[in-house]
Amino acid sequence: MKTPPATPRPRRMFPDDFDPFNDRLSRDIRNTLSETFVDALARRKPSEYRAIAEKWLTEKLAAGYVNYIQDRLHRYDLVLEKILASRLDDALLQSLVLWNYGLFFEFHDHLERIWQQATGDEHEALKGLIKAAGVYIHMEHNRQEAVKSLSIKSLYLIRRYSRRLTFITNLDVLIKRLENSDPVSPKLENPALC
């Protein structure tokens, strides 16, 4: 089983023909793949996200779209394999696997479902992590104003409610990377992920 690199690598930028912020087709592909993957992860059914990906791949799409779909399929398979092999049933720990494979939009979707059910300090802490994922989503597309704004908001929430994020054993590393607008996302750690 492949695991994410021990030393995080810089996020790669997507080609101009895949831009979910300015192109409806890119947004539709990203959103449907992500939603289907998060649903499939909960049910442990990879056939669900593979079917949606195959449906998109039957369209006559530009290379940027095809590359994005194929990249996502590959990473989805690796994430599901890791979660199954590690027997991770806890949704928060599963979210760390998504993060560590650079699936920040999927991390956002997955964590948002937990956040919607949370209350109080936990609700605010998870909101901070969702915004941190947004930082890296925007970095992938070189959207620096959004990166700066989301970094400030996520840092405030993560620092203030850090006691609710103890499932991330190296939260200090994430804070430091966000403070420095470091394009290299940290590998989030928890002993259960070994």
C-alpha cells in the first residue's frame, strides 16, 4: 500500500483548463466527484465514485479535466485502501487521511458533515480546519487574496479552540504553515494513522 510521503511536497497547480473558480464544468466535476467519494467512503463502496468518474470520462473532455479525474480516482483508491487497512472508523481520523493525500476539497466536504452536527467549541474548531483546507484549495489555484483571508480566519479559530483538535498531534505544525502561508501542507499526525 502506498502512503503519502513523509516530507510533504508542494501542491501542484492545475492546468488552465481546470479551474473550478471560473469554469462551471471544472466545478461540476470537482463537486460531483467529491460528494460521491465522501458518500462512498462512508459506505466503503469504491464502485460509487468510480462509476461517477467513468461517466465523466465518457465525455469528450480536454486533457486538464481528464487528468484531474484520473488523479482523483488514483488518490481516492489510495485513501480508501489506507482507511480500510488501518481500520479507521472514526470520521475525524479519516479526515486526516484525506488531508495527507492532498484531497483538501474532499477533506472540506467530509469534515463539513461532521461540523454540521457539532456544537459549541467543537463546531468552531472544525470550522477552523475547514477554512485551513480552503487555504490549500485556493493555493492550488494561486488565489492569494483568498489564501490570506482564510489563513487569518482559520488561524484564529484553530488557536482559540485547539483543545478540541487534540486528534491532530502536530497541530503546531499546521499553525506554523498557515502563519507563513507555506504552500507545502503538513502531514497531519495521529498515532492511529501508522
